[in-house]
Amino acid sequence: MVPTVPHPRRPLDPSDPVRWWYENELGWPTVPGTPPRLVTGVRFDVLDVPAEAGHAALRHLGPGSPVALHGGHAAGGGRMRFLVAAGSADELPGLLDWLEWGTLTLDIAAIGAGGSIEAPEPPGRAGKAGRPGITPLASLVNSQGCGQGDADSRGNAREAGPQGAAVWLRPPEPGCEVEPSLPTMSALPELPAVGGVGGAPDLVRLVDTMATQCHRVRLRRLSAQPLAFS
């Protein structure tokens, strides 16, 4: 995968603290307009699966690997969005074929270059000290180290936002580069599930788990449908 140069950071806009946090604290490009959206295919791609299927895949992530929930805060509701290495969206069809999932209909969506996702509310956004409307996490990261921040390994939303709005289950950490924590194809299948090449989690195991769980969810839903009698 070809490394990319992040977009230059914009001057502080007091009227848009969410966009400020992403562009200036994290260096993530956003799409102009309201509400803010995060550009995919630059710093990361996204794999989007039903939350019911996504919970089982959380164990394949390394420390600091961000995951968002969109469309529902109840257990099993909404969809999980896993941040993965840039370029992974293009790898997904071939990877599913290699894992022998290619012939089945699976509820896995890949969002890569040219795409975007809704920007979840930054963690700690409560109008406290620091930048307008944002509680800074830099002191927490600096004291604990990258990958040791306040992430819920069980996949529970740390802070509930408006109903249906995107929230972080495992938030990104200001002051830490996101790329080393993301699942990538460079983590070889024969290496441990977490801590592959360069410490990156294994995209192969992650996708295989997602596919397995998506298939199980589909089968459960089909079996729950009433039988049709002629």
C-alpha cells in the first residue's frame, strides 16, 4: 500500500469543534459540509458489518484500533464500523474469495478511496476545559501511552449520543498515529491473531470472523421468519 500524506490542518474554527478535533487533533481529513464526515481511503478504510456480527470480531483488534457504532446503541443494534488499513477495501472481494466466502451473500460493506463515513462525536465532548466543546485526551494518552487509552474492549458505547448517531466504541487517540494499530494484509496469517507484522492485527482473521458471524446472523434471521404455507 502506498503511504499517503495527511491533508494540512485547518485553522481553529470555534463554531465547529467536532471538525476541529478530527483535523487538528488527529490529522484526519473531513468532507466539507454539515454534519462532518470523515474521508476514507487516506488514513484508513472502513469495514461495515451488523453490530450483532461485529462484537465477535473485536478480539482480533490490537490496542488503539478504533471502532465506531452507527444507528443504534442497544446491544445487537446498528452497525459496527472497523477502521482498517487504507487500501483494504479493494482487498476485500479477493480476500473473501480466498477464504471461500465469495459465493455467499454477506452483509459486509467496504468503504475506501472516494468514500466517507459520519464522524462520531469525539470522546469527552462535554464543553469542558480546552478546545471549544471538547475535553482533550492528550494528557490521558501521554500518561498511559498509545494503545492504552479509555477504550471499552467489550464493545460498549462509552458515551451515548443522539439516538442513531455514530459513537465511538473504541475511540482514536490524539497524539498517536492510527495506522500502526489498524488491521492490515501485511500481518501474515501464520502469526498470532494480535501483534502480527509491526504489531498490526491480522486483516485475514478479522474478515474471516466477520464473514462467519454475518453468515450466522443471516441464518438466525431466516430461521426466525414464519413458514409460508400454500
